[in-house]
Amino acid sequence: MASITTSVPVVERKQTRSLRRTTRWVERVAEGLVVGVSLVSIASVLLILVFVGKEALPILTSAKVHQEVTFGALFGSYGSAGYAWQPVSEVPKYSILPLFVGTLKVTFVALAVSVPLSVAAAVYVAEFAPRRLREYVKPAIELLAGIPSVVVGFFALIVLATWVQRVFGTEHRLNSLVAGFGLAFAVCPVVFSISEDALRSVPDAYRSAALALGSTRSQTLLRVLLPAAMPGIAASIVLGFGRAIGETMIVLLASGNAAILDASLEHSTRTVTATIAQELGEVVVGSPHYHVLFALGALLFLCTLGVNLVGERVVFGMRKRLGGR
Amino acid sequence: MTRTLGIALAVCLAACTRTEAPSTTGADGGTVTPDKTSITLKGSDTMVILGQRWAEDYMKKNPGVTIQVTGGGSGTGIAALINGTTDVCESSRPMKDVEKADVQSKRGAVVVETKVALDALAIYVNEKSPLQEISIPALRKIYLGETTNWKDVGGPSHAIVLYGRENNSGTYAYFKEHVLENKDFAAATQTLAGTSAVVNAVKGDVNGIGYGGIAYLEGIRALKVKKDDASPAVAPSLVTAQDGTYPISRFLYFYTAGQPTGTSKKFIDWTVSADGQKIIGDVGYYPLPKT
Amino acid sequence: MAAATTIPPESSRLALKPNAGDRALVGATTLATVIILAMLVIVLADVVIGGSHVLSWEFLTQAPTDGMTKGGIFPAIFGTVALTFLMTIVAVPAGVATAVYLTEYAPPDSRLARAIRVCIANLAGVPSIVFGLFGLGFFIATVGRAIDVAAYGGQPTYAKPSLIWAALTLAILTLPVVVVSTEEALRAVPRELRDGSLALGATKFQTVTRVVLPQALGGILTGGILAVSRGAGEVAPIMFTGAAYFLPYLPTHLNDQFMNLGYHVYVLATQSPDVDKTKPLLYGTVLVLLLLTFVLNLAAIAVRARFRRRLLQA
């Protein structure tokens, strides 16, 4: 998915109008059609917001739903049962905190593993690798992004889980570590691609200047290049973070799906995405459980939007401060 | 120009749509679908293999009929019955009154229950586990999270790792009602998507414990179960399930909205006939007791 | 890309003899690269080793039998192909049109263009399960219901999981991929070509369709291939909008359900009746899915590389 934020040369277009004064109707229709179809993208985002929000709204407005669960109850604790997610129960419990904590735990593991690895690899490919090698390594790492997430989840379930249990001695075969490592497979290519592009975009003048002033390669890298590429690298981390919190199949297969609220990475955990995926099939349309699941989806969507926005601000600020590209 | 385009589109769409003859409402409020050649079975994962085998056999004997079987959990099947997206719901637990009322209000029909097979809910442990039997009160304590170490039930000193099903599973609901007395599972129970996932997990975990249908016993062991500490330990088998001495045996059900008619009726009747019941043994469950 | 024309860092070779710190840095970064590549190789190796003995002509052309323990996965392949085909004929024209608008028709600094770009970027970040919710809540529950009431007298014909809804959901999901790839290709077309065409009296529409788009074909193809690869592998959006585990028929109508390779992997991995007996089928399915997406990705990379080389030569 590197192409999504690849820096593209801006082709300056003059407003070259056709020499004909009268625009034929074909032109009009064509332009109208093109504009109209382009609106699909805006319409899609709006529709997603509207329809996911519409089905989530009853949790704020419907009295019938409030009999079973209120918006506040989503964030609260259920007395002696604690922060429990047990929608199918004598007393249905809808505490979503364990789910969000689960998402954060696996994301943390995924980023902790993939960011150092990917940025380091990006440094290697951009700075140290011979040109021929670069032409093979970069596509190869991007191929990792081409592996469907269900295959990564399958791999994590069958192979990674056993390996983690052997190396880390965990009690539970499926836990946050396994799910996090699995997620790293999906996050690495994203962070790598964009960081590598960012490093390559740093003008070579910076490198020459630093070396001319007598710095070693590591000093050049750490003091000059990385800071210059930091906006791009930060953007890649933000994208990686967004990818990780939104991923469904890997965590569904590899996290154990136990909605526990604790800080241990060696216990099974349950993410927001896996909860929606597991339970959406069984809800009766219009039941409180149905609306809560949509509310979860809406919250997740808002989170990713928020992450993107914050990321953009941070990157923008960095660009201004560093004066880099 | 737009009108012809619209008509052309509508014609194409119609040609590409699969429709069934419209159903009418029968005398008892059920839907009568005349000569439907394709029916859907949806629901219990416990029953999905059984449903599939039945479907395969029935389709072989009745070419021209297609039966579509999907899993997802008993809860999924019941939701589908309420939403109207399935003809027959497979369920490994009885439907609740609240759910029956939903069917009544949404589909205007009374739910009809057909018992089709018997299952003994097995308690899975790893083959290397030294445990041979367990009592229901002890099992309850384990799954409520009150007993957390194997040594409290006669095993080696090690934490117990709990494996269970998602909450849309009939097995989950049955276990909750009959073993946990409707209390909640311990939060640390890992929720797995199907019985085979539970089996796979217990197979790979010496300290694991799980539950599920007897037909899935492959590479693991089923514990003998005691109704309470004083009763004798009974192993799950055809005899003990049919005569009721195995304390956690249950029926497997087909549910329809209203009396089954047409193809659905023929299929369901066939499953409870001698031909259909014979297949159950091959799959690993138990045929209905002969009354 | 600007980076393609900067002086390659061979100039860094003029540096002083590397000291220990430099060597450690190069070593560490090389190691990181090797680890990531190893991740790729291990997954591939595991799937190929586990699944290659299952692959056969029968496996690819027969339906599963005996409770998914024998037979093949042809219905899943067919379903995946049908799904991605429908998705592509929606996503590619829409994506190309959007990219054409953004590069050719939108006035510079247009607010609409900015809004479209923001929406595309956000669509790219939406979690796949939210697309599933959207497909359920909008396509099935709203549009499907409306169609049923209008054309089928309330009979649930389209208000249920269907091929068309899953395809449309995936089309929206893959739209950003097509748009970004096409836009990159369109921007790479030299301005002179457009100006020349207009100077010769062609209209904007003629310029776009006869001059610019053919030049950008490589990028459009890349985008389409990447979209297909993504669509073939996604499971979360189709779980509730159309995929099914065992169907006795092939999806030949727009409102049919369908089997799907990715969904099949998920179900076999978690709900298969006999884990050991279905493992070969599971590995085989994973291998077929992986081969499919890999071949597509490699094709996209090859097309993109050839296209870039041609452009650099021009």
C-alpha cells in the first residue's frame, strides 16, 4: 500500500482551454460524468458514517435499548463482575473497555516489533544497499503486504503460536504476543515502504554536506537523514497504527478472544474488530446487541479518522519545523 | 435515452436474480412455499457436519433438490430464523421464549421444534492429562474461575487454561445453563469460533480443558462425568446418552417458522426416519432414543 | 518520483573508512532487512510445504465432499473469481474516473478536489470490518430492502447476503488503491503531450481519452491488479454480506451467496469438523489463495516496473 502516500511530482497545469469557444455537449456530459463518479468517494465516506452511525444511534436515543444498556454503561463497570463483556447472559454486560484495551495491547506489540525492524530495513535499503539489491529487496518486502490477512492469521494460529509458546513459555497458546507478532507481518510493509520513500526523498545534498563536514555514516544518518525524513517516517507509523487497530482476521484467529481487562501480554485478549466479526452473525436485527456492535464499529471508525487527523497534524507540524520536504 | 437505459438495466437485473415462487401464509401462520427446490439450513456448529452429511445424502437420493448448510452457531441460526434468512434453523439448545416471541412478531408464525438427534456434551482434556473424571460442581467451579489450579481437582499443580465457545453457540448456552446454572463464564475463558477450534486447542495444551459435542473427539479425551460428588462417574456413550445416565446429554433440534412444508418437510421427515438416523452414528452423534 | 532523479547515494561511498559504529549500524540494518525478508520466506515456505502435495487438477476442479475432508475447492475458486470480477468492473471505472477528475478536470486548489482526496485517504484507513457493517447496514438492510419492496413485493430476494452486495462493498474498499495508482500514472504523463493535443485542436475529452489515458495504462493496470489482489484476499467485509461455507450450487445470480477462498480458510481453520482430516484441504486452500494473490502482486510489480522504465526512456 505504499503507493497511497508516494510523493508525486506536481504537474503544473495551465488552464489550457480548448480553442473552440463553444463546448460541445459531449464535453459537458463527459465532465459531468467524471465529476459525478468522483463524488462516489465522498458519498461512500458519508454513507459509511451515516449508516453505521444510524444503526449505532439507538444506543443514545432508544428507550427500549436503554432498558438493556446505555451509552454510559459501555464505559462503566458492572459492579462485582467488573468490566465484563457478556452480551448473552441473564444480565447482559456490555463493557467495551476490555475490548479497546485488547486492541491497544496487540497494536502495541505489533508496533514495538515492526517499527524498529521496518525503519532499520528502510535505512538499509535506502542508504546502504547496492542499487541492484535494492530493486529486488524493496518489492520483496512489499510482497509481504500482498499476503491476505486471513493467511497471516492462519500462519499465526498454527505456526507462530507454537513458536511463541516455546520461546516465551507462555501459558496460553493464543495471546496478545502471538496476535501482535502476526499483526507485525501486516504493519511492517506499510512502515517500511513509506519510510524508505521518505529517506530516498531526502536530497542528496544533505548527505554530501554532512560527509564533507567530516561526519561518519552513522552520524550522517542519525543526525541529518533521519531527522530530515522524520515527517515521512512519522506518517508511516501513523498509517501502521491505523492498520493495526483496524485489522480483523489476524486477531480473530490468533488472539484467543477472551475479553479480559488486564495488562499482561501473555494472556488471551479480544479486540474490538474481532468482537464485531464474531458476534455480528448471531444478532437479531434491531436488538440491543446489534446496536451495540454498530456502536463499536462507529467508535472504531471515529478512532481511525481521529488517528489519521492527528497524524496529519503531527506530520504537517514536523514538516514545518524541520523545513524538509 | 435514460428511460431505455433504465429498462435495459432492469431487464438485466431481473435476468440475474434468483427468485423463489412467492410464499403464502398457511393455515397455521407458517409460510407455505410451493415446491421450493432449494432450502437453507443454518445455525449450530455442533450440528453443521451432521447437517452437511444429511444434505449430501438427501441430495444424492433426490436430485433436483439443493440444500445449503451454513454454521455460525445456534444463535446465528435462531437470528436467521427471526430475520427470515433461513428455512430451517439448526440448534444445539432449545429456543428461549423471548426468541420464540420474536419469531412470532417478525414472521407471524409459531415456532415448530423437531428433535433430530442426541448429543452428549463431552468435557475435553488433553490425552496426557492424568484426570479421568470430574463432577459437575467441580466443573462449575472451574469454568466460573473459582478453581484455577489443576491440583484442586486431582491433577498436577498448574494453572487451568479454559477454552470455550463464542456466545452465539448453542453449546455455550447449554453449558452455561446446565453446568454454570446461568452464571457467567470466567472472563479468562478463551472464546473460540467452533468446536474443532476447541478440540485443536486442548489437543495442543496439556493444561487445557474444553467442552463440545461428542462427535469431535479426535486426539483428545472425554472425561467421565459425575452428576455430583456422590454419584458414579459415567462415560459418554450411546447407551448412557439415550437412557439419561450421562448427566449432560442434550437433544439437537431443527426449528422452523410454522409447520414445515414442501421440501423442508420432506427433508426433516427423512432425517428422523430410519435412513436419516443411521447417518448420525457415522458422524459421531447419537440417534434419537426409540420411543 | 523526485527520488528517481537524485544522485544515488554512491556519493556516500566517498566517506571516510567506516568505523566500528558505522559497521554496527550497517550490520544492524542489514539484520533487520534479513529478518523481514525471513518473515516472508517462512510464511511462503510453510504454506508451500504444507499444501503442495494437496494441489492437483482434481483439487482445483472438484467440489468438497465428505464433510470437507475430500474433494476440491472449485466452488470457492469460482466464487472468489466471480466476486472479484464484479468488484473490478465497478471499482476500476469509478477509480479511473475519480483520478481523471483530480488530475485533468479539477481546477487547482479546488475545494471539491481536496475533499475527494481527503475522502479517498480516509477510505483507505477504514477498518475492513467496518466495511462489513456498512455492507450489512446500507446495501442489505436499506438498498436490498428497498429493491425487494419495489420489485419483489417484500419477498427477501435482495435483502440478504448476496454476491452483488459483497462485490459493491469490496469495490468501495479497493477504490483508493485504483485512484492512487491511476493518479500517479496520470501525473507522470508529460504536460507537453496534453498541450500538444489541445494545440492540434482536440477537445479536452479527446485529449484525455485518446492521449493521456493510453499513456497511463500501465498505472491503471497496476491499480486494477492490486485491487483484485486485495479483493481476493479480504474476508471481514464479506463475512456477513455474502460468503457461505458450503453451497451445493455455484453463484450464477446476483443475489446468490458464494463460497470464497479466504472465508473458506477462516472457517476450516476454526470450525472444521475434524481438524486433522481437513488440514490438507486447509493448507491446499491457503496455498491456492496465496498463489493467486502473489501472482497478481508480482504481475502488478512487473507492469509498474516496465511502465516506469518506458516512461524514463521516453
